[in-house]
Amino acid sequence: MKAQVILQLVQLQNGLAAVGEPDRRPSIRTRTREAIRLLAAQELNVDADRMKLSFDCRNCQRGNDGRHGQPQLLLDGAPAAARLSYARSGRWLLAALSFRPVLLGVDIEDAGDDAFRPEDNIDAVMLTASERPLVEQAADPRRLRAQLWTRKEAVLKSTGHGLRLAPDTIGVAGADGEPQLSSWPGEAGDRPGLQLLDLSLTDAGAAVPPGLAAALAVGGTADPKITYRDIAVVDG
């Protein structure tokens, strides 16, 4: 039986055009989505041309055109028997597949990103009241900010809300700072039944930069049976 969740870390290589030749590579978004499509096809053991990505943006204000929002895998035009979530930070791409019909969300961030500096005041828009002292007392506040953000993004991706819900209304830390969906805004409906996990990306390979933080949100209470695939290198 397949693992419930398969995680794949991808290093997108910066393939450059030859000297004197124009760079006609598609956008990083297009290349990322193509890498995800190919990886999913490999995992499902089907020809890549049978696999497509579609997107669903619930309550979309811009028109739910299938080109943005929560990703969905289509096999021969019909929903595939796998759930998908992915995120990118710089040249690192993290994909999660689940072979059970559960909520699924993943996120990856670089703690060295300027967004996590105290000067950028991300605390004001991200942290709940109970999370603020955790950051203030942390040995590495910048790292903890990045980790808390990945937890919130993973949760909101799994439910399909995205950032239409304010991050500071989503509690993702227990009393000791452990990953836990500790609070949920009532206007968003019942609190989803999720496991929230900080991911150790070194499980995917020794080449992972230590500044990367990642989190997984997955529905249910059973052991999610996570399997890490070896790091893939894709010309991106």
C-alpha cells in the first residue's frame, strides 16, 4: 500500500541560455508547474502527457478560471486519485502528494528572507496574541517566524482558504510552541481536523540549506506515513 503522504524536494537548476542567445525560457511559475506535473506523473506511474494541473479558488474575487488557487491533479481530464500541495522558496520546490482523500497543505520558506526581519513588522499581521511571547522569547526569532508562517500557510492551503483568512486569526502553536492548530476563526466554519507537522528537510538529503523551514498540514488523526523521496534536480 502506498504511503499516505509522499514528500518530494526539488532543486530547480538555473539553466542559462547560450552566450549571445536570447533567454526564451518560460516564467518560473510555468516551469514550477511543469516540474510538479512531471513529478506527479512519475509517482502515479502514468505518461506525463495524460497529467494536467488545474486550480480551484473558492469564493474567488477575480473569477475562478482554473489558473490559480488550490491545485488539483487531472488524469485524462478527470480528478486523479491523489491530493496535491506544493510551495517554492527561491530555487527550492516542495511537493506533497496524498493517496487518501484528506486535507493537504505544505509550505516552505527561507528564514533568511527579509520578510522575517523584525523591521518588516510581520508580527503585526501574522501572530496571534499567544504566539507573540513565543517569538519574543525565542533564541532565534527569525527562524521561528518563518516556521510559524509555514504552518499557517500549510493550514490555509489545506482548507482552500488561502490568505483570504488573516494569518493572525490562525493559531498554530501550543503552549510550548509545538505545531498545533490551536485557534481558528469562527467565521471560517468548524475548525478542520488537521495534524500539523514541522518538516525536517534534511530527511530529503544533506544538500538542503539549513535556513529553510517547512510545514505540513494533513487531515485525520492517524499516522500520516510520510515518505521522503530523494531530492530531484530539475532544469528550472
